[in-house]
Amino acid sequence: MLTHTSNLSFHARPQAPAGGARRNAIWQRAIWLAKFSLAMLPWLAASVSAQDAATKQQAADPQARPVARANTFLATLSSDERAKALLPIESELRVQWHFIPMATRKGLPLMEMNPVQREAAMNLLKSCVSPAGYAKAKQIMELEKVLKSLEGEGGPMERNPVKYYFTVFGTPQANQRWGLSVEGHHLSLNFVFQGNRIIDSTPQFFAANPAQLKTDFGDLKQGLEVLRPEEQLAFELLRSLTATQRGRAILPGATPSEIYSAGTPQPPATEPQGLPAAELDQRQRELLKQLLTTYTSKMKRRVAEQRWQLIEEAGLDRVHFGWSGGDQSGKGHYYVIHGPTFFVEFINVQPDAAGNPANHIHCVWRDATGDFDLPLTRQAN
């Protein structure tokens, strides 16, 4: 197995301050970056520790594994409910995904389930993602209450924290290929299994509106940022670049209004743009690894390790980082991280429901060789 605990933190190496304003500024910058990295360590360490505990629980308890959880969920359903929740693995609906508000979706929504069924559905989700990923998914669902409060009962969109749909594809059994979709507004998680083993986990989409809560909303407290590491580590990487590096990283044209791969069956078959990791120094490479870890750590540990193994086998130097827009919160911005085996997009350009600028995040991890355990066939534009 491949572990990446060394990628989870950056420790600045103290050196004696040199004379001159420029050297002093560099010294102060190093101290600030070290403090930021140390502040991130508890979150990252807690995520790894929680994943370890969950992995041990699954190994000790076969009932906590995806096949058992899927069958437990399906066993709670009536025939009519199963007709919604269970579809063939070959169904064309399996590759139809999106994160926008919709009147209805494939699958059976939580709002049509009784408490026992809801618990079984959420336990199924819990068996497919890391504790950190599950916590973020739950918070995204809870943010629907915030949107409903901000927009009012007569708002243009229907906001509902239990309007999230669960669909099982195929027959969940040992040595059988089957799939799972969990989707609703601002959340789309898609899995393909061989028995209990996850063989594909993309598209992996998380979003947050508001990106940062400006006031308390029930149990959600002011200052909550569900996707803070995905944004702040990217800012840190951008600000660490030299003028020459930044010139290479900045993408041509206007800042996008949305991720380019929204709802597409496969990621764009395009060449990477931006600054290659081969041109980053060691400190910058560590920041890039930390940023990528915020995406991989939402998945089960073995899935995260497999993603990193593929990245390293293909070569981290071939990963590109591209940026568009502002370099601070409240200013619309977009970034892409593209390697031979994955494609990440992040965008924060829309205002939140209260009108605060650039406070609405969309971000996605995709398999550059093909989502849904299907080969990439889409041609480049």
C-alpha cells in the first residue's frame, strides 16, 4: 500500500534572518507559511485518524461494508420504492449527473423515505466515503436550510435538505460489478464497485453556498466554510509563485462563469494548461500535494491511496496548475489542476443567496482516463 502522510504537511526550515528588507520579508513569509501549515495539521491529522478508525471498523464488521449496506438499504424498500432506487448497471441514467436544483432526479430521495430507510441510505453513503467526506456531504445538505431561509418561502428554487436521491445500479454482491449514485443540489457522488472494492469514484462533486456563513443558522455557525481547504490552499499556492511562474499559471481569456465539465458524461479531453509541477520548488510542490489531498481525502483511504499511486506513476511533474481571476476571498476566481490521471476544477465567482460576492463554490474531481469506470471516448473540442 502507498501512504502519503508525508504529503499532508509542510514544515518551513528556519534559517537565521539575513540583513536587508527583502531578506527580512522572505523570512517573515516563511514564518507565516509555517504557521499556516501548522494550523492545517490538526484538520489533516484528524481526517487521517478518522479514516484509520473507519477502515478498522469495516475490516472487523462485514456489515459495515458497501455490499451489506446496499442490501440492507434495499431490503427496507417496498416494490414501488425499489423500482425507483434499483436500476440495471447498463442503464443510461448511470452517467447522467448534475448538481443544479432539479424538479426530480433518478433514484429514491430521502424525502420519500421513512426514518429507518433514511438511516440505511446514509449508512450506505458512509460506507463509500471517508469520515471527512461524509461530514462535508452532510453539511452541504444542511446548507439547503440556509438557502431556504435566505431566499424565503417564495424563493425561485426549491431548497430541501432531504431532496437527495439514492440509486443502486446492478446487483450488490461479492465479485459482482455494481454502482451507486448519491445526488442532489450541490452534491453528486458516483461509485462503481467490484464486490466491496471501489473501482471508480468519479465524478466527485461537492459545492457550498454560502461558501462562508456570515451569521449563525441553527446548528451551523457563523464562519463555517465547508470547502475552506480547497480554496485557501489554492490561494497559498498561487501567492507562493514568482512573477514568472504566475505568468505561466494564469489561464488565457476571461474567468469562467462555471466549471467546464458541469454535468458532462466524461471530463474534457483537453491538454493540460497552466504551470507544470516540474517548475515548482519543493515548498510549492508540498502545497500542491496538500491541495490535492483535500480532494482525495474525501474518499476511503484505499481509494485515496490508489489515486496517489496513479499520480506518482504518471509523474507529479506532469500535473499542471492553472488560475483565473482574483487572488483573495470575495473576488471571483477559478482554478484547474490537470494531470494524466485526474482533472480537478474549482470555481467561486457567484454571489451567495444574500448577495455577498464570490461566496459560492463548485468543485469536482474527475478521472482523466474515464469516469463511471468507462473509457474516455469524448473527443477534444
